[in-house]
Amino acid sequence: MGRYLLRRVLVSLFLVWVVLTATFVVLHAAPGDPTERFADPRVPRAQLAELRALYGLDRPLPVQYVAWLAATVRFDWGLSFQHQRPVRTVVAERLPATLLLGAAAFSVQLVVGLALGIFAARRPNSLGDHATRVVSLALYSLPGFWLAVMLSLLLTGILPVFPSGGMTSTFARDWSILHRLLDLLAHLALPALALGLPLAAPVARLLRTGLIEELSKDYILAARARGLSERAVFLRALRGAAAPLVQVAGLTLPALLGGSVVIEHVFSWPGLGATAYDGILARDYPLVLAATAFTAGLVVAGNLVADVVLAALDPRVIERA
């Protein structure tokens, strides 16, 4: 287990380095640079040259890369061109909102996916099973942006059940702790649903298939023959079908964090995804690279945890690695 974990950690670090290097190259290879924000005839060229020198953009690209990599190793992300503040401070302010949204969407994904999958598996080939498969396929096919807009239109416009956007109400600071918590949950509901519902579909379909397969195996038949209750038998089958779900949960992390960029914009959620999007438009290299590093790190860490949990559930994974 120790050697397996060490290999996975080394591979994870290598993947993060590859992602960051590719992002660095793509950002700097694109035409223009951050000083184009000051593309005004009234700004002297000498002043623009000073800005480029201040940001280190006048140096050759390999020199910039080495300097950036050395600073990254020290966890020094530099100064945000757009916000004129340390990137570390900007990320620290926005990351909690993205993590909260991701955790809520992940909960929606698991709860809805498990409920649909179990419901379909208990009644295979029934009308409910067919309806569940159609619903899960429809959810998986819906573009996240369209679903977010439709949810916002339906539940904030036609039926004003939830707030239209933001993370808190205007005067929430003056409210009690319980009232503020309820307000936060109300603002969180629609973004979490828009992000988590499409990702619940693969969980439901995979769980349905796994449960039906497990329920037909010999050890389940033997358990029933020994007189175990149907609930106990089903729980055993659920444990056997859980291993693939761990992998699916790890693989959906990129979709959760990547989809949050669009969802945060639609619902004005003040997270890291929306900040990174604005940073891309402003060519804010340090901010975009830091946001990419944190996102890639979270994705790789999530997949690493999924691999470890899967190895604990099925030791044969270590032997095959």
C-alpha cells in the first residue's frame, strides 16, 4: 500500500506540473499581453515599456518560465495585474466560495444519483426503471449553462422561490446566525442544483447496472437462502457495487470545478472560477496560473483520495497497478 501510494503521489505531482506548464505556455503564446489594457494613444510608449519591465514581460519566455517556476515552488504567486494585490490574497478570498459550491454540488450528485440508481435497480425493467434511465440521460445531456439559466428563470422569475444571484443578501450581516445560514443555503441551492444534477446521471446509471449485476451473483443467492432479510441482502450488494462509484466520484471532480466557472457567472457566485475567467479576459497571468494550480491540485488530490479508497475497498487494484 505504501509503494502504491507513493507512486500515485509522484504521478499526481507530475500531472500538476504538466498542467501548469501547458497553461503558462498557452497564456504567453497568445497574442498581446496585460499592458494592452492601457492601449490608449494618450499613454506614452515609454510608460508601457516600463510596465512590461515591471511585470517582467520584457524578458525571454524561458527566463520568465524559470523565474515563475522558482517562485511557485516557494508558493509565491506574485502580484495580480488586475487587482493590484497579492494573488495569494485574492485566491484566499475566493476559494472558500468555490469549495462550498463544489461540496454542495457533489452532495447533490451523490444523493440524487444514489436515489435514482437504487430506485431503478430494485425494479429492473419496470416502468419506473425506464423512466429513471430517461431522466438520468436527459440530465446528463443538458448543457450546464442552459440548465442554470432555466433554473434561474423558473425558480427566481416565474416562481420566486430562491434568490436570483450572489452569495448573501444585502443586509445579511445584521441578521442572526441562523437567519444568515438559511440565507446562504437559499443562495447556494440553485448553483448547486445546476452543477450537481447533470453529474448525478452517470452515478445513477452506473449504480443501477452494478446493483443488478451484484444481485444476480452466487453470494447474494446464498445470503437469501440463509434467510437474510432483503434489506441486509441489498446492503451487501450495494457495498459490492460501490467500488466503481468511487472512481466516478473522482473523475467528476474536473467537471465540478470546471463547470463552476459558468455556474458562478450565471448566479454571480463570488468564487474562484468567475475570478479566473475575469483574469483570463484581463490577461492576468499570475492570477490565472494560481487559479489553475489550485484547481489542478484539488482535482489531482480528489482522484488520489479516490484511488486510495478504491484500493482499500478492492485490494486487487494494488496488485494490478
